[in-house]
Amino acid sequence: MPGWKKPSENSVLGKPTPRLDGPDKATGRAKYAYDINLPGLLHGMILRSPHAHAEIESIDASAAEKMPGVKAVIITAKAGDRMRFQGQEIGAVAAETIERAEDAIRAIKVRYKVLPHVVHESVAMKPGAPVVRNNDQTNLSEPNRTERGNVTAGFAAAKTISEGSYGCEVRTHLPLETHGVTCRWDGPDKLTCWASTQGVFSVRDELANALGIQPASNVTVITEVMGGGFGSKFGAGYEGVICARLAKAANAPVKLMLTRYEEQLAVGNERSGHMKIRIGADAEGKITAMEATIHGSGGIAGAGVPFPYIYPVENVKVEQRSVYMHTGPSRAWRAPGHTVASFLMECALEDLAIKAGIDPLELRLKNDPTPMRQKQWREGARLIGWERRNPRPGQGPLAGNGRYRRGLGCGAAIWGGGGGPGSQCRVTINRDGTVLVEIGVQDIGTGTRTYCGMIAAEELGIPLKSVRASIGKTYLGYGVPSGGSVTTASTAPAVKRAAEAAKKSLLEQVAPQMGVSPDDLECAGGKVFSRTDPAKSVSFKEACARLGMEGAVGNGTWARELQQSGVAGAQFAEVSVDIETGHVKVLKIVALQDGGVILNPLTFKSQINGGVIMGIGMALFEDRHMCQITGRMVNPNMEFYQIPGTMEMPEFVSVPFENPDATGVTGIGEPPVIPTAAAIRNAVLNATGAYVNTAPITPARVLQALADARRRG
Amino acid sequence: MSEEKNDRLESSNGDVSRRQFLKGLGGGIAVTGVLATATETETEAHPAPEPASASAVQRLRGKVRVRLNINGQEMTALVEPRTTLLNTLRDHLDLTGAKKVCDRGSCGCCTVLVNDKPVYSCMMLAVDAQGKKITTVEGLGTPEKMSPVQEAFVEHDALMCGFCTPGFVVSCTALLQKNRNPSLEDVKKACSGNVCRCGTYPHIFEAALAAAKKMRGA
Ligand code: FES
Ligand code: FES
């Protein structure tokens, strides 16, 4: 079976191509789950525990049920139930307007016995702290150990040993479209659900299972477009199931989208990670040993990060524990655990290099065995002007000695991004010359719909505008959930194989009429022609007109040889630090990212930018603040949970890094988010000599680290 | 209210048209949201004369019928005095281009033009929007006939998931209406009240500057 063509032979693939759904998105016509309006639509809302830890004594919803405009009330918790985090679900209502639903939620009377809580790691780890999980003795999980080699011998062989503590706080996903669905029953056991999800089929199966609908195909899930997920939107969730139940109880369609407040509390976050480490290197800068203990929290869920990260270390002893607290459960993330691991590892490496008196880039080159990244390190250093970097932290011409100090830093990315089986695609060539690509997979915002169309256009030698791509519906062929950057490598091969099959059917049907054998025919440049006798040529449209009633249809499934796994990536940051206020400004980010065969360089670049910007958020702003006194989140909103805005944008040099040996496609939604925060932290250190060891790098932390640096002299 | 029956119209396929929804609410473009029950009071809300004198202040209760000038059309909706312009657009008039993201003035995704100025529609009551000229993202262009800003957004891939996009399109449009030759810094400032979680900012800047250039005919 044919592979991907060389970039030089392509006429559609590999060319920067605007999204097919761009016009709908830019004009407000695109309909997200949040935008579905149906005749008689009701609005749902969920009642949640305001307490981090409490026992429900009684629930009285009778007043809510009687309120005008309230059409359904379902209470799922009962007296005696334990609430283990602020935002845990108790019940839900559906009313004629969202305002009335809010009134009804307020009218439900719940009495709680408030219990002692722990919402900070340090408090949860104290002996005698209130225990979060019923059968545990403490809030610390059993250790998860990684041990290999001989750490004692490794440290004995080290010339320099660096010790430090590093950490990252909990962050929230903050997709702009909150979690939620619009549900309509089309019969007693037939449900249509418009979902904001990164997995239409996983939502379908969860709904069918929870609602007892058989077969699952009686549930149709539709996600034409969705407003971001970042790892938090795989399932139907409480909100999906209760919305369907409300719709049934009210005998009317219901929309239930979470408020921002609920979104921040209850539907996912990224685990924290705090580490104590000893790490040693020999005279050459080669790492000889590391010993680390790490703890982190995913609230009532577990934590853990891949460590050691990226750089192979022979002699290792790592011990990790989860700390359980009365906060909402963590979920997958854009590169779950990896951004934390990267920050911990790259900070430790940086400080080791400084202590050893080695250029931190040199130390990375010494310890990084990946040939692709070796190239990226060198190219990135050239693009950022690494030679300008301050030779010693805080000291050099780049830093200067004014109020604003400049510095450079770097960090590495890694990812799999390969695909897996399951995808079922159908390509239909119609008699009017139009082409339809159908596959159920959703587009999380990376451009799935667009490359599905591009692949068919390339294969059939026609312009993209002749192709329609229908995706995001469970009544189409199976598509994988968008997680682990697997979507493209799972989907694109199936689309290509389906397009090839449709083309084969087209050529077989028209060959006799053209008096040639199908093998001799080719589709390119909007024509179907004979390779051996170019005089025998018809337009693609004309060829289609000669098709039978059913047109030409091809099916395709995943093909391993059309995808590959394993990408590198490197990033460099230049920052300016105001040493009077502690304010950090990122001036420039150079991000190099390879990604197998690149289908659409335009959306590829968008993904690099997007990863970097989320990384800037992690580096400088994002922190879920919990109040240990009240047990509540201090910033369950967007004014105090801050993400980067336009004014924080640096100059971007985002480089889709060609991999000349690539034969398969690879997903890259995740790797570009990984190294940004560490590169920025290391640049702040290079600029000022301040060791800010916890992200986010807030002005307060910078000022503290500057004071510490001054004290050390 | 005979329209009440229409509220329960079943549609047989997965696609729901705006017309179908509005029909459910009770009519064509002069739209009436008929979710009120017959027992509730209905007040006619009038645009407040400006400046409003104390005696001109009108107390509103129950449901109010608001008349709004949106995208050059007169529309009416039956809402509550507390209903925001954003909820009115989205839930009563099926103009869902403006997005509800924070619902408290900190994200910009609900931005519309009110008398040509960008306004967070979640922070304005529908009753206060009467007598003003409201333009939503839908009023700027259609997929078939996009505005220069919309076209540039598509061309430069200034959108990923697209949920923040209408807000940015409106903010950039407002900027270009008063500044034909903006600098990068001007664009950043004009959009500083909008956020994007997917991280499209660099492409938004490119798009806004390209649209400005195109509109100048350069
Ligand atoms: S929804 Fe209006 S500013 Fe966020
Ligand atoms: S494109 Fe997704 S939030 Fe901006």
C-alpha cells in the first residue's frame, strides 16, 4: 500500500491551509454544545457542596419544585452522604430559563454537618490530619519507587553534587467552553446529546451505560465543534448523565453547561509536584546519579509524574507519593504530569550546571542521546542568540545592572504521538464531482476536520473546496478520543486508505469507458488521465458524472505504516525581570518541534504557539489557590485564576522542524507545552541570579529569591 | 398562548435550525420569548430617556418585553429585568455567536458592539440595551460573505477551538473602525480584554494587522 508522498510531490498536503470550519467559527455560525437551542429547551443547573468536607444531614427540595418555571428536580445525594470537596454534586434542576434554574438551586435547603478538612499538601501530610479516604490511616499514599543502578557509586563518581527543592502548584484546565451537554430524548430509549467533549464515543458509551440504554448506538453524540478540553473532557460526567435524566423527567430537551465557578472546582485539574533532589555530574558534565523524593496532589485523586524525565540517568533512586486532600479530583492534562516533571528536572539540571561551572546547554547536549533534539538544541541556540547569555547568573552584559535584567534559558520536550487502531472512515465520490469524508472523530481544536478533507483532496487530485468533511458524530465510523496526541496518527491513515479505496472504485468504473486499464489511470490536477497516453484525459468532474448511481465509495481503517511515534522538541526563552517589583516579562520564545510527516504547517504552528502560551501561564500565573481556613478555592473564576493575555505575549519563533526521515504522521498537541515553564525559570535565573524554584514565578517569589541571593552574596 | 404548543415541537433529525427554534419561541424576526406563564405580570420596558430624571425611572417586575435593535433589525424578547443582554441574545434570540465563558466581565468572549463600542454583553442588562445599536459577530459577516477581519482570522489561522474567536473578531473590528493603521501594540491593547485558552494570540495579531492593511487598500 502506498505511503505518504514526498512533500515536493504534494499539491494540498503539507501546504499551509486555513481550516474548513474557520468561516463558521469566525462568523459565529459554528454551533457548540453550549449554542444548541431547541424548541421548548429547558436550562439545567447543578447543586454542589459549598464545603470541602461535610456530611449531609438533610435535603429539602420541596420549595424548589414548586417554583414557577421549574420543570424537574433530581436529588442524587442523600442524608448521611459524605462530601469530600467543594463542588461535589448533590442534585440538579431544569427550568424554563437559566435565571429560574439558578433561583431553584438556591431554594434547595441542605443541612450539613461540617467536618474538618485539609486542602493544602503541607497540612494534609501532618500526622493526625483529617484523613480524606475512608480506609486510609494517613493522606500519603504508599511510595512508588524507581530504582536502578548504584546510587552510592554514582555519587562517588560525581565531581559536582547539587541539592535543591523544586515545585509546581495545581492548575485548572479552564477550557473556554465549560463542560456540559444539551440532551433531547427522541423516544423512550433514544437519546441525542450535543456534547462539549474530546471523545464522542466515550461519552456515548458512558451515557448508554449510566442510563441503561441498549444498544449504545441508541445514543447519538454530536460534537461538530467544541471549545477546548485539554484532557478534562473525555466522559459524559455527572453533568452529562444528570442532564439526560432531567430531560426525561421534564419531558423536554435540556441544556446543562457548567458555570465557570463549577468548572474551576469539580471537573479536573493538573496535579501538583514538589521534589527534593540530589543530583551529581562528573567532570565532563555527564549525570552520574540522582536521588529524589516527590510528592504531589490530585485532590481526592492520585498524583505522580514520569521521573527522571527525558535525560537518561544510570543510577537512580526516586520515591513518589500522592497526597490526598479535600479538593476536586485531578484529570488528564495537556501532557499530563509531563509539564511538572519537566519543570522539576530542568530546574535541577540548570542548577547542577551552574554549580559545576558548565554552560547549561552544554550539559544538556552531553546528557541528551536524541539525535533529533541534538539538532534542535543547536538550531534553537542559534535562533535565540545563546552566545549573548550571561556567563554567570545575573552577571553579564545581557543582564546589565539596571532595574530590568535580561537572561536566557532552555528546556526540552518529548512525546509519543503515535496512533492506534479502531478508526473507520468512509470516502464517497459523488456523481456531481463533490467528495464527502465521514468519520466520527471529534476536533478538539487542532484541525482534524481540515486534514481529513486535505487528505482526500490530495489523493483525488482535486481542490480542497470540492471536499466536505463530516466528523464528530457517533453515527459515523469510529474515531478515537483526542488524548495523548493520538488523534491525527489514528485518524489520518484511515482517511488516506478510504480515499485510496474510493479512488480505486472511481478508476475501475471509468477505465472501460476511457479504453484503458484502471492501473494506467491517475487523478491529479483536477483530471483523470492515462499515464501512458496523456491524450486520454477527462476532468475529475466528468469522470464522476460517468459513475453509477452509487458514485464511488471507499472504506479505510488504520494503517500502522502511515504513522509513527516519538518526537523531540526544544525551547529557548528570553526574559526581562524588573528587580524592583519582581515582575517577569517574557520577551521571546524560540520553539522547535518536529512531528513526523506534517499535514498542515499552518495548524501545526498554531499548536506550537498554543502549547508555549499555556506554558507561559504555568510559568508565571496559574495557581489554584485554596484557603485552608474555609476549605474553599479562592480563585474559582477568571479574574483571579489568571491565564496569559495579549499583553503578556512575547515574540514567537515557532519552528515546525522538518524530519527528513519521517514516513508517518504524528500528533503534536502536547509536546510544545512541556518545556516552556522551565525555560522561563532558567532564563529568570540567568537574568538575576534568583533561584525561583516553584512555579508560578510570581513577583513575590522573585523578590524573595532575589533577597535570598543577596543574602548568600 | 398558542405558541406554548410550538415550544414542544419535536424535530426529527439532529440538525436544528434557527428558524425552528424561533418558531418554537413564537414567531419570525419580531421574536417573542413566550416562556412566561399567563399568571405572571408583563411590563413594557421603555428605553430610559437620557439623562434619566428621577421621575423617569421605571420599576420593572415579572417579565418585560424588550425591543432591541440588533444587526440592523428590530427584535423583541420577553425576558426578566435581570436578564443580561448576553442571555437574551443567546437564549431568546438564538444569536449564539457571543459566547458565555465567565459571565462576569473577565474574558471578553461575549463582546458585542453597542453603538459601535465593544461591550461585554454579560455585563449589560437587556433592558438597558434598548434604544441602542447592537452589532453581534453575526452582524459583521456570514461564512459566505465574511468581513475583512473575519477573512483574515481564517486565513491566518487566528482560531483553534474557536470559542474565543467571536469576541476577538468584534474587538478587532472595533479597533479597525477607529484606527485604520494600528501598530502591533494597538492590537494587543484592543484585545487585552479578551482571552484565548488555545493560545491563538500570535495569529490574531497577524490577522488584525493584515485586515487593517487590506481595508486600507494597501
Ligand atoms: S462572558 Fe462576558 S466577559 Fe466573560
Ligand atoms: S481558540 Fe480556543 S479559546 Fe481561543
